Amino acid sequence: MSDASSVAPDTRAPARKGDRHQEAVTLLRRMILSGELAPGEPLREVALSEQFGTSRTPVREALRTLAAEGLVTLLPNRTVQVSQLDEQAASDVFSVLGALESLAARLACERMKPEDVEVLSELQDDLAHYFAVRDRPRYLEANRLIHEHIVESSGNASLILAWRLLLPRAERARHVSTLDHARWAEAFEEHVEIERAFRARDVAAIARLMEAHFDNGASSIQEARRRARREQRSRAYKSAPGAD
């Protein structure tokens, strides 16, 4: 029968402060992007620290990081809430990101090794599978990996840095755009064409397709904004005094 003296000591290194901060950022970002934390929802340090099993400091620092990304809003009296999605700002970010990724795609097409193209095709297969089974979270992750692979394959450090700075603001809009099933289907078909152009090493087609991919995403966000306004007006008209 074993006793306390026979139990091997825990030799695992304690989590470093930076690790705890990054874990909190990753968890909160995922909860916001997935819609688990809704726009306008208050975020309380104590409750989140208990949920994540950490102290309040990493959570507080994570909230500051996400505020810089535009995902949370820091209000007076130390109040924090999930930011409302600004459709116009999201559309603007999509336009800029589209220009960056169009350039990245042109460079990647010229610099990709055969094994890099093979990786892209494998990711496209993953995307097709998750689209077919309508697994939206995994589809969005496969989508992110595809765009990341293309940008990193450009080999341009300045472009990659600019892309990474913009990406958090675009990711939320991308999640929102796939809520429209028609746009989701269109975006998937655009990815099919992009992967095909990479395999053909068609630089001109890739640049055109990538920019159009983001332009269409921006248009979808704007249409969602118009649709929300129409629905708001419709509710107002139905609740007007004397309405049947």
C-alpha cells in the first residue's frame, strides 16, 4: 500500500505570468468570436478568473489586449463589456485586408514550393468537409489556417506583420458573415477557385480572386447591416398605435 512518501513530486514548472495572460486572451477571444459572449455583455474580472482558474491579473491584462483588438470596450468605472460589431468599420477592415492578402497571394504563388501547395490543398479538403457537414466552428478554423498559410508563404515579413495586426478585427466580421448561409456557400466556392488558381500557378487570377473574396465579404456585412435596419423598422411599424 502506498503512502505519501512514495508519491512522486510534481516536477511540472508553474505556469508563467505571460502564459496565463495568453491563455486568458485565447479563451476570451474564442468566446467572443463564437458568440458565446454576446455584444454588450458585461465582463467581470472576478467571475472570469474563477471560470478560468487563474488570478484576476491575467484576466485584467487580457481584457486590455482585447480592447486594443476592438473586441471589448473599456467603460468608465472600470466596467468592461463585449464590443458591439461596427459593420462599417468591419467592412473597411475587410477592404484593407483584401488588398494585403491579394498581394500576399501573388507573392505566395511565385514562392510556394510544391509541398506548400500540397498543404494548401489538404486544408482545402478540410474546408470542404466541414462545409459539407455544416460544422461552422471547424470550418472557420480551417478557413483561418488557409489564409494564414497563404500570407506566411508570401515570405514578406512586413506584410505578415501588418496582416497579423488587422486580423483580430477581421475575424469577428468573418464569423458574422458566415451566419448568412448564402454568403457562406459563396465564400466556400471562392475558396475552391483560389486553390485551383494556386495549383495552376495563375498569379493574375489569384490576385483577382482574393480581392473579390474580401470585397464580397464586405458587401455581405453591409447587406446584413441594411437587413437589420429593415427588421428594426418593421418591428417599429408593427408596434405603432393602431397597427393591426
